[in-house]
Amino acid sequence: MNDPGVDVWRMFSQEFWDDRYSGAPVFSGNPNPWLVHHAEDLTPGTALDVGSGEGADVLWLASRGWHVTGADISPVALARSARLAERAGPRITARVTWQQADMLDFDAPENSFDLVSAQFMHLPGPTLKALHRRLAAAVKPGGTLLLVLHVPPEPGTGNLTFPADMFPTAEQMASVLDPARWTIDAGTHQRPANDATSTTGHTHDVVLHAVRRPAPPRTATTEQRAVSGYWSLTEARWSPGPGKVVADRRWPQ
């Protein structure tokens, strides 16, 4: 049952998040543990952090050599993040970009990032699936998609109750990806006991970690081979296309 006092859609507005970020820091300032777990051994490249909040994940990635775009609906949060980046020094500020974006219709550029991370972006079911599909499309071949959501708290724990479709299962999250194009690992995990980032009382998270398979090598068409020739793997020699003059008569004319 939903809490009748909760205006779910207001929680997706810029006004709501500007109000929330206008006071004292909301979060711990530490990177999310699932990001650290899955990204600490990756080779730095380009990254997108969706719902970047106060910027802890962006700054952690930048400190490890990533060039990171932090996207959030709240200009207040982005301004706070930018100030923290400036305090971290020019090496960090040179690697980060801040972008205001509404996740209800945020459309990241396709095939653009080596890592796309969305931590605890809870949206109603169809809207969340659509976002996850767009984020998956933003990952380069060979890149990583990391999606993390809370498991809903047990009834009677004092937490507000939200619509069930805002808390998909691991299987539902994985269903937005094509297994032929992705190596997918999705499951429910207990949050680390020493997690200093937790401020919600949630004890378990659904974590989807997926790696996009590299694009298959392109095969020349018959027409392309006829025009430009082809490379023989058996004889390790170059053959021009039909009608081309070759010095070695072993090649067909």
C-alpha cells in the first residue's frame, strides 16, 4: 500500500531537489560502495553519473583518472558539486563536467561512455525502464553499465511506502538488455556493513552490472571485395579484385 501523504511525482521535480539540497549536506560525501566495488579496477575513460547529487561519485571517478559528466535535475546540487570539485584542485575540475538534466526525459548521447552509472534512481516502472534503455544505449562497445536500486524496506520500519514498480527485481532490471549484446550480472545484495553512505535505512540493494560486448568485426560484402580486393587469410597475401593486374600468377585474374 502506498503512503497517502507521499506525492510521488513531486519527488521528481526540480523544486523538490533544490529544496532538499539547499540546506546541510544530504549525503556522506563518500562514493557509493557498489560503484567502488565495480569500477575500482576499470581502466579510466569517459563516464556518466546519472543523478549525481552532491558529486561524490563523480569526484571519486575523476580522482582515479576518469573524465566524468555528472547529470542531475537540481542546479543547487550541481553548484554544490562544482564547489567541491574546485576545492579538490585543478586536476579534478579539468576532468569533470556538470549537466542539468531531468531524468524523466534525459537522453544521453549513444555509444559515448566507457562507464554509465545510475545509483538509486527510483522512478515509476515504465519511466524507469525507458531511462535504463537510454542509458544502456549510451555505453560504448566494451563499456560498463552499472544500475543500483534499493530493495524496499520491510513494512513497519518507519520508512515511507512507495509504489511497488519503483523497486524492480534484478530480473526485471536485466530484461531491458539484450543478452546477445551484453554480459549481465544482476542480483540482490546486502549493503556493506561499513557503508557510510547509507542514510535511508535500506539494508539490501538490487545491483545490475553489465558489460556491452564489443561490436563484431565487419565482413566485406561481395561488392566491396569486387571493388577493393581482399586479404587472403590462408596465403597471407593481398589480392586485388577481379580484373586487377597482379604480378603473382597464383592469384585469379
